[in-house]
Amino acid sequence: MSTASEDIYLQAAKYLVPSLNVNKHKGQNGRIGIIGGSVEYTGAPFYAGMSALRTGADLAYVFCYREAATAIKSYSPELIVQPYLDLECAFELIEPWLDRLHVILIGPGLGRDSHILNGPVTSIINYCKINSKPLIIDADGLYLVSENPELLSNCSKVILTPNVMEFSRLVKKFLNKSIDPSADIKDEQVKELADKIGPNAIVLLKGKSDIISSNAVSIRCSVSGSGRRCGGQGDLLSGSLSVLTWWAQQNNASLSKFLEENNLTTLDADMLACYAASRLIRETNAFTFTENHRGMLASDMLNCLSNNFYKILEVD
Amino acid sequence: MSTASEDIYLQAAKYLVPSLNVNKHKGQNGRIGIIGGSVEYTGAPFYAGMSALRTGADLAYVFCYREAATAIKSYSPELIVQPYLDLECAFELIEPWLDRLHVILIGPGLGRDSHILNGPVTSIINYCKINSKPLIIDADGLYLVSENPELLSNCSKVILTPNVMEFSRLVKKFLNKSIDPSADIKDEQVKELADKIGPNAIVLLKGKSDIISSNAVSIRCSVSGSGRRCGGQGDLLSGSLSVLTWWAQQNNASLSKFLEENNLTTLDADMLACYAASRLIRETNAFTFTENHRGMLASDMLNCLSNNFYKILEVD
């Protein structure tokens, strides 16, 4: 698929972006919760949270290990960082905050401590299922659901954002199939995984092209970034996706009309949120690379994110 | 009320701004104390303190929880951060500092721990009342006074800066009336609350227009910002207001003359300090938005604050 043919998705995705007007109060454009930040990892939840804010969320909360909190807080005063994830009563402390959050992103810098994954993180996923809260699962969150596929049964909305290694582990555990991570993945393989997870699941497979698939349809985002693969870029994607996913939950008659007029009714707002996030991060990578070259870092991309959003997704 | 008709308030507010001259010593233009910064929140007191400094205060002190201190210190070396608020002897440790501070701002990132609110924070408010120290109350400080309306009786000077949800809680507790937060609030409702609190109280209600009211008069700041509602903007307002309030305490014959000449004698310096802070933050929002668009954050606004102050409030 050529890049030009993707522009219709970008046009459609613009309908997701809510108007900025003075009658709205703080929070309405997005309160995002991020579950991650551990003894080992503190950068990932920072990138995810800041990416949500720079995409247009009003507030971003990070729920992390006690030991990770001061470092994450110190990166930026913008994030609200709650150091509860490894306390005995973690879920009891976190639960009251979940209700007011619009989308929960599980995984950036989460680590693989089984007590944390099987304890509070599992409780948070179950809370989101019961309360129809959209979930985005990335990184070590994908490890958790690979080990416990039943965790995702009956989700009202879940988006998984694996890279190819994480994808092959998911395929192994959900479909009991082996795939060769070095071979080109086909759209049909991504669709098969999404279908197995459920009717409300989307898989966004990151790669040379990103493949975005529900059980009904697959699309690709093939706009090229640069060859630079700096750490943190996946966190920027999942963070940006979290707020776009919130926007996709709104009733949107204009979008439905646009999709009908363009014979794109197999797509929906959630698929377009994935496309928008993928395109935004890939274009931001390409743009930032022209300024920072081989030494480009995720922080550089973060600095360019809001202007790139304005350039490609803002409605004039 | 049109924005043009507000320009007389801006002209008047310029009389508050003290001259910068070499005979003054450090501190005279403002030593501000901020009570806030908790386990959950560290960004808010940073924004408030930095906003005070960027508006022109000489020194800003933050009195916070022990666990919050390192993060707040890490955001900037400009703030003097005292990690005493949750110690057993908190008030004893904080009291010696209060005497040299000009204005105390209570609430940014304070949290709602009842031991802290009913312990040292209540003691600090009582100290300010006994010692005629101007108080500004925002955020969780408003929660505290909503729960204990008698705390504000006999204040020599107190300014409350609620948003509409905080305002409706105050109205419930002070006036035993219910209001619909989604309806437009009328000037008279704000004046009624200010009147109930006392003759030295001002309420600055933040909203689509900001309504500023004493028991005598109401004015509005209607200059539009942008539709972007990022977290921290309220903290920028209360921080900026804290130093303007200190300036408003000076004898000011030129201001009195200007108010008389323009038939504005129902206004006073404190009301104009509120107007100036409100206008400064709204104009800074609008200006910063043109550069950062939807991804604009409070840190971006902070970076533009002193230039915007220069543009709209500095006397040439």
C-alpha cells in the first residue's frame, strides 16, 4: 500500500480531534492513567505520560513503584506521580483514582515482578473490564497478558501495541502458533490474533510498516520515519494513543458520515486513533531526525510532538 | 462586559507594580510562602512558586511533605523548599519562617490528609489571622475551609481562588445553598459568598470569564485565553496573585488618585491585584498557545510569563 492512499485515514482521523473551546473544563479532553515505572525503569512512563499531554490530554497520572517515583517526578512537574504500585495495599490506594481516568495504559517501565503483575496490575485490568474502561497494553503489560491470556476475555475495549518479538510471544500463547519474527508479518496474522482476543480488541503491530488490525479489518501506516530507533519511541506511541483512544470514545456523527461517504465503514474510531498515533510518531521521528541525526533521542521527539500534531492532525 | 471596558482596570493595576530601583534590598518586592506539596502532588507548588518569582517576587518558599521535597527541589534551584509539613513538630519548624514572609498561599498540591489539614495548616491560617498576614487559599486549601468555615472568620485579608466545583462546595458550606456548577454563575452569587466570609475577603472565581468580587463590588476578567486547559494553570494564577497581593498592601497615593479620577473608588488595590493576576495568566495562555498549540503545558506558560508581564503590566 502506498503512503498516498493512507491519507484518507489521516483525513478521517482529524474528525477524532475535539474542538478546543472555553466552555470545557480541565480534564474533559483527557485524564490518562499509566501503570508502570519500577526499580529498573523510570524513563518509559515519563515518555508515555508526557506524550499523552503533548498530544492534548489535560492530565496524566503515573502509578509506579515507590522507589521510582522521585526520579519520574523530577523529570517534569507536569506528571502526577503516585508511588503506590509496590505497596501491600496498592490496589486499594489506586482504585479511587481509576474511576476518574478515561483510559488506562498498562506497561511502560512496568517490569516483570510476578507479585506486582499478578497482584495490583491484574486487579487494575479486571477493574477496567468491569467498568468498561478502555485499556492499552504495551511492553511488560504484554508479557503479563501473554502469560495469562484469559485476562483479556470480555474486555470492552483493549488495544495491544506489540513489537514483533512481543507479537510472536502473544501468537504463541493465544494461538499456539510459532512465527518467525525475522520474516515479514502479514496483515492476516495480526487480524487472527485480534480476532482471538475478542471483538473489541485491536492489535497495533509496530514494525517497518505498522499493522493495525481488528477482527474485521487491517490497515497499515507506512509513512517512513528514520532509521534511528531510539529507546522510548514505543512509549511515545502508547502515550499518544491513550488520549486519541479517549477521543475515539465520543459519539461522532461527522466521522461516521465521512466513513460512509468514503466507503470505509469497516473502520471505526478506535482503528483511526491507532492510525493517528502511529502516523504522528512516525512523522515526528522523521522530522526530529532532520535536526538531531543519529543521536536523536525520545526527548527530542517529545519536544517536537505538539508542533507535529498541529501540522498533521489539527483541524484548521 | 466587553474586554475594551476592562482596560481601565489594567491601567489601574499598573499602579500596583513597584519601581525597580537600586536602593531596594532583596526581599522587599516579595517573599512568598506556599503551603503545599504532598506524596501525590509536587508539580502544583512548583508552578505556584515559580509563577510568583516570574511575576516579580524576590523569594519563594515552599513548605511541603518530606517525601515531596526532593522532587520539587529538582524542578528548579530557584525555590527554597522546606520538607517539614508532615513532621510531628511541623508548625514549630515552620512558624519562625512565617514572620518574614509577606503573603501565604495555602493549597497547591496540598492533598487532603486530615492530620495535615487540621494540624499544621490550620495553625498556619490562625497565625496569619493573628499577625494580619494576607492569605490566599486555593485547591485543597479551599477544601479545608469548606469543611471549617469558621477558620476564615476575622481574617485581615483573604483571597479565595476557586474553580466552579470548588465554588459550589464553598457556597454549600458557607451559605447552605446548592448551585448548579454547569449553569453560568452570576456576579451576585460570588459577591454573596465574599460578603459571608467577611469584609476583608475577595473571591476570584475562575471560569469562562473570571469573576472577582468583594462584599462591595464585582468585576470580570473576560480576556480570552485559548481552549487549552492544561493542569497547573490555576497554580500559575495563585502564585502570581500572591506577589501582586503583597504589592497591593503598600500605601499607594497614585493609585487612589487614579481611582478617584475615574470614578472607580469601589475598587481597591486587592481587587486590582486579582484582576492583574487573572489577566496576566489568561493573556499568557493565549500567547503561549500560538506557539505550542494543543500540546501546550503549564511549563510552557511559565516560560512566557515574565515577558507577558512586561508587555501588559510593566510601567514604561
